[in-house]
Amino acid sequence: MNFKLTIAAASILLSATACSKREKEDVTTEVNKTGSVETAVTVNHLDSAYDVIVTTHKVWRNLQEYKTIEYRDTIPSLGETNTEAENADGDTKNVRVEKDYEIFITVK
């Protein structure tokens, strides 16, 4: 009975390790410029009422940038919030800043 429990625990641990490794395989620090699409998404504050979301796609082919495609959309601003800021001397001060959108990307 103890042997079966040990085998089961080892199997679960091995499966979890295999899944963790597989998740990290897709993480990269540089773009494959022989053939890929590099995408960047930013949100810029336009004014107190609106922000602009900018989506840029760089198409890489044979180590050269083949084309850059850019989309801009105006979206409503999230307004402002109070936060604590620190300067280079370590002094803190309450300041009012614009809220930022969080960006989530789903790839299928």
C-alpha cells in the first residue's frame, strides 16, 4: 500500500514538472527575425477624457523588417487616482496621476 502511494505521488510530481517546463518553452527574449510577427500594444493618454490604444505589428522575413502595420483607436480615459510618488532623494509625496489600462493578450 505504501509503495502505491509513493508511485502515485511521484507520477503527480513528474506530471507537474513536465507541465511547468512546457509553459516556459514559449517564453522568449528576442524575436525570430527569419519569419515572425512582432506585436506591441500601448495606451497613450490623449486628454482628460480619452486615451489612444496603439497596436503595432512588425512583420519579419529573412532577417529584415518586411512591413509595419499600425492601428490606432480612441478609447475613454479611466480618469485619475491618487498615489504616493518617491523622488531620487527618497522623499515621498501624494500626487494625482492618470489611471492606466491593463493589457491582456489572448493568442489562439
